Amino acid sequence: MTRWPLPEPMKLALEQAHAAARAGEVPIGAVIVKGGQVIAAAHNRPRALHDPTAHAEMLVIRAAAAALGQERLDDCDLWVTLEPCPMCAGAIAHARLARVYYAAPDPKGGAVEHGARLFEQPTCLHLPEVYAGLGEAESAELLRDFFRARRR
Amino acid sequence: MTRWPLPEPMKLALEQAHAAARAGEVPIGAVIVKGGQVIAAAHNRPRALHDPTAHAEMLVIRAAAAALGQERLDDCDLWVTLEPCPMCAGAIAHARLARVYYAAPDPKGGAVEHGARLFEQPTCLHLPEVYAGLGEAESAELLRDFFRARRR
């Protein structure tokens, strides 16, 4: 069997997740793409930055907005290796991101298809298109390996 | 009638909200207190910073964590002039803040007593104590005046 090749932005997000693991952070990575160009990439860094908000999605949204010099990312797509949490899903809505692609679901911490299901709330101010599952196996394996090694 | 005086941290949060209005930002302010000392204060700055995540709560949480050199704010209290949105409520949970005091409710954007009611979700990883309403009139008036002036 030949697996369908992952889209380039998800490969880059997974590379970011690997970089997080090497730095001792929970391995989650994200990139933002505009018009086919990657304009920002980041990984989870709450420990290194002493910042509980420093999830990959938050850092990449802030970097993309800074790069564009604007508060909103209307024409941009976010690629991330794990289902966003409520904080990050809220930031995605504030940023007006057009599309969100995430790899693995997160039944414990996710807020897209789990928990608060933020984009389904009537009060949600912006609904991105959401595509899940591309790169799920790779992302889930990386997270599993990381937490397995930590438990030893 | 004599109004009960507002606690000092809420007065400071309202001063921050006034500073936001003067800077042309939606007037929301926040402070973080630890052991009776204010360790960080911030106001809403998404426009100035070109950062859709730059809500008062996010900035004050990041500033407090940086000041303490740690990722979690277990012994800290957040005072904020408006009910936190999903992004900020999520950050409050990640930061493990002990108590949250907010002034005005936000039926459209709030996620504590409205919308996703994030702290009531079974998957919410941390429940702060929440106290609402102190300074509600002052905060609501400030927001009303700001949006009324903008509509002209």
C-alpha cells in the first residue's frame, strides 16, 4: 500500500512538532499559509517561554499577524498537528482564519470536535472551514512516544 | 445611597480599560494579583500590536508568568473588566489561576456564564473560583460610551 503523500504545510507542521519534542516541549507544531506561501511556523513553547499561552497555534497566529502587520488573517490557512484547545480555537476565530487543517483529534483537550466544540457555538463570531485527519498517524505517534518517554 | 467602594485591583483594571479607550482600543483592562501585590497590569491592544490574541487577559497572564519566571500562576488572582471570551477563559485554565473576578457580563462574546461556559465543560482542566459583577456598572458604561462614539 502506498500512503497518499502529506501536503507540504502538514509536513512542515510535523517538523515543528519534532522540534518541540527535541526541546522538551509537548510535540505540537503549526504553520500558516497565505496564497501558497508559508508565512509563519512555530511549535509549542510554554516551558521555554514561561508562558501558559505559548501553544503552537498562538505563536504562529501572532507571528503571521506581525509579519503581515495586521490584526486579521482572513486569507490565511492554519495547519496544526493536534486539534486546537479552547484558547487556540478562540484565537482562530479572532484571527478570522479561513481554513484550519489539523492532524490528530484530542478528546481530552480539543475544542473543535470535542469538549466545548467552539465553532458550533451560536455565539462564535467566525467559522473557519475545518479539515481533520491529514497526518493523524504521524502526529499521534509523536505525542505517544513523547509521553511514553516521560513516564519512564 | 453610598456605593460600596470597589476593591483596589478592580479600580486598577478599570484604569487600564480607560487607557485602552484613550488608545482607540476596545476598553477592557486586567490586573493580576499575588499575595496582595499587583504583579502585572494590561489593557486590550490587538490594533496597536497587530495581534488578534492581544486581549487584556492574555497580555496580563503573559506578563505575570514572565515576571514570575514560571508557566503557571497557581496562587494568583485575575481581575478583569469584562467576562472573558473562550480564548481568554482557556488561557485562564492553562495558567491555573486561582480566582477570576470580572466586572461586566458579555452575552455576545463571553465564555464563562455565556456561550461555551468553558469552566463547566467536563474536559476543562482547571476550575478557578469565579466572582462576577464588581464594577459592572463602571465597565459597562465605559464600553457603551466607546462604541457609541465609534458609531457616530
